[in-house]
Amino acid sequence: MKVSRSDFLKFMGKGMLALTAARTLDLFSEPAKEPSKKGNPPHPSSPKIKKEISSKIPGSNFKPIKPNTQDDLILAAGFTYDLIAVYGDKINSKGDTFGYAADFNCFFPFPNDPNSALLWTNHEYLNELEYYVTGYDYNQKGPNNRTPEQIEKYLYSLGGSIVGLRKSKGAWVLDPGSKYGRRINGKSEFQLKGPVAGSEAISGKTKVYGTFANCSGGKTLWDTVLSCEENYEMVVEDCKLEDSKEYGWIIEVDPFDPSSTPIKHTALGRFSHENTALTVSPSGKLVVYMGDDSKDQCVYKFVSEKNYDPKKGKLNSELLDQGTLYVGNFEKCVWVPLDLEKNPNLKNAKDKEGNFKFKTQADILVSCRDAAKTAGGTPMDRPEDLEVHPLDKSVFVSFTNNDSHGNFYGQIVRIKEENSDAESVRFEFEVFVAGGGKSGFSSPDNLAFDSSGNLWMVTDMTTKLLGKSIFKKFGNNGLFFIPTSGEEAGKAFQFASAPIGAELTGPWFTPDEEFLFLSVQHPGEDTKDYDIPTSRWPARTKGDIPRPGVVAIRKI
């Protein structure tokens, strides 16, 4: 019996589970062109490998670990980690401290000093662990309002931290007095740029305050960081903020200029941004891939109007303010413009009362989800991280899960743009690897590539489900190594396991690949009694509270 892709999607709904079955084309069966002639090295557990001396991660030899439920950060044998910063650590001479719920990391070396660097880290949310930050009992029933002082602490603990690093005895350590140490938080000032700035859609504002729910992000080609505001609604509600339209954007921060005012780039749309993946098209356009991390939301890309010019340095930031935002239609394999002048479906769209939905481009960007669905964007299963393969320029996307479609384990999809041109409006895709018992992981989240094109992936199984029911076999959340070519392509090998209640986030390699920065987020999130947390990671002192933070992994 033959079933068309269209019929199958109608039967199952346009979730990723249906698309998985509908797409059977092997797009990457042919050898890649010149950059990938080397291919990926065989997996380190392979008996064919000869042991070599290398300080790179993974180097030439690591034995995959098995799932476990220990309250510690467990690494493959032969590796160790150094604690870089945890919640509450001092990061500058003014007394600013490292924020909570560490997530995305971005490493910035100093060009002329190999022993100094900067690290940006996102701080996402508080939720069940807010008690350890503000003293507010998240689980208390009945009237349960936060005091102004608690709201102040709440907003300060989120956003991002810039910390100074220095090399000491071959390892990276925190510089608590760095002149670059800085907090960007829920009360910081931002410039609005792009079509929404000054528009009626945001009440004429060109300046807004605060960033939070910062999940993942990306690094620009001009050495600034992009950080993504994801599930901002809960913070707006908790802190009784007035205008939710000020949040849900992508922010840009210059870590090398402590006096700079960060930017919110409105041309990239407003939704639950997970991350950004930047590349340059053959013609020189800057292309940004993005995902909306919620059930039945979409995948996007932005193509700049003007070309990237390395000579312009940080002036290239303006590229993020003029261009075309697209949403992915995975049934037709096309990118659909979310542009009032280029898309008549948007220009003519009306609401239930018969009024035009979108009067200006700013309206489309502020109500991006509505515009995406109106334009025919495909609802997907929590599109989280997107990354561009360093060798063949294909785009990998984590679809974490969607239990409303029966997709409990998620999968990683690989997109190939037509003619390998990031500007193209047509693409093909395939499921690279699906979560489940056979692959050994569930709920893929953040992704990172090493220079050989191997994929590193962390998982995001919901804390309340860890170790239970169909998720019991996976143990705690983990970090996995997945070759993308060769005999082991698509096979996942576990490299690390998180402490109890935590997820591992923000994997980021140093340029020499001798260190892998990684966040340990929300250890002990399943705590019921605050005096007896289920995790006390990293347990620097006896009886300490659980403290999310960042480590640097290296070979022993």
C-alpha cells in the first residue's frame, strides 16, 4: 500500500513524527566534496584506532559511559572538569555575581593573549528552585505574592554573565576582578533596532529594559554574542511586568566593551527563540537559522539585505536589522517569506472581525507565530537548537519531543539547502537520528560541532520524568558524541551524565578544542523539601545548596 506524504501528514498531523515517516530520501549518501575528504575519524571505541597522544576532545580514545543516576557530573574515563563559575560567584570588582540557571556558553579568546579569554553564559529561569535565590516558596499554596525585594533578586539573577578567564597551570579559571566582568539582566537597558523600533506595534519605543529566559544563542562573525529570549511569559507574569512585547527577541551584546548598550534585533522576529546559527551564503549574505522552542511551532531563517563585509567589523551588526525573515514549510520543502510586501497571504490576512491582521511589517514581527501559521509554516515538535555543519554546510535541527503527537523521544533532522546555498528558498531534509531505546538517548537539545564535523548533543528530558516509565532506561540527562559520516554516522555514544535533576547545556569548544565548556543547569530541580535538596552539586562546601554553573572539560 502506497501512502503519499500529503495523505500521511493529513492522517497524522504535521508533527515531526509524521514527517519522520514521510521523508525517506537519503540526502547524504554520496561522499561530501573537498572539505570533507578526510571524513570523521572512526569512533574512539573502535578497535581499528591506534592510540595517539592528543589533548583535543575527544582525542583519539574515549570509552562511552553507560546511563546512570548518580548525583554528579560523570565523564568518560580519561577526562576531568574544572569548575569555572557557579551561582553567586563574584565576577568583577563592583561585586556583581554570576547568575542562576546557567545555559548557553560562548567563548571569546583575546587575539594577542592566549592565556586570557572571556566567557558569556546565559541565565534562563528560576521556577522550582527560586527559593534558593529569592526565598520565595514556589510550591506554597494559597496567596503567594512576591515582595518587591524578591522581584529585584529574581530579575537580577537572569539574563547573562560576561566573565573574565585566565590560564593557570594549564587550566582555565575565573578572574573575579576582571574589568570585563559584567551582568546583563532583567533590568538592563536595551536599544531596539529593526522594523519594530519606534513603531506603533510597540507603542513607539526605541528603548526597553530587561532580558530573561535566555536559553541558547550564537556567536557573530564580528565577535559579539547573540542570546535568545525563550519562555519569557512566565517571568513577565511572575514579576508583574507591563509589556510582554518587549521580550521574545534576540539580543546582541559586545563582551569586549563593558560600556556598550546591548541591542534587541526585531527583524529576527518575536517568539520563543532557542538559538541562532549564522552562516554566509555564496553571494555574501548573512543567514541566521532559528527555532521556536514550543510544541507545534516553526523553524525560521533570516537573510540579510546587504552583504557581510569582514572589513566593517562590528558595524556588520546592522545586517541583522534589514533583510527577509522566512518560515519553513516542511511539507513543500520551501522557505516562505514573512514579509508584508512579498507575501500577499499576509497582506490580505484578516481576523475574525474582518480587520486586516497585519498593517505593517512591525505587526508581523511582533506577532511572528500568527504570521508564520498564516503563511503556511509547518508546526514542528519543539524545534530547539540549529547548527550549521562545518564541512558540508547542511543544517542540523534538534526536535526535542512532542507528546501530543506521540513523539516522546525526539529526533535530529538534517536540512540540505538547494545547491548548498543558504539563501535558497527550497530545501530537502531527512531524519539524521531518532531518539529511543536503540539510539540510547531521548529529547535532543543543544548541539555543537567539532572541527571534524562530529556532532555533540545534550539531552533535555523533563525533570519530572527522569528515571520514570519509558524514560527510566536513559538515566539522567547526558552529553552524546555522534559522528556525521563514516561507518558510525548517526550512532550516539554517551560522553557525560548530569547530576540529579539537571540538564547539561551550552556545549562550546575552545578554538584549539582542548577544552569543552558545558553548563550544569538546575541540579536538584525535583526537590520537594528545600532543606533536603535532591542534589547538592557541585558541593563545594558541606551542606551547600545546589548551584548551577559552568565547567571546562579537558583530557587528563
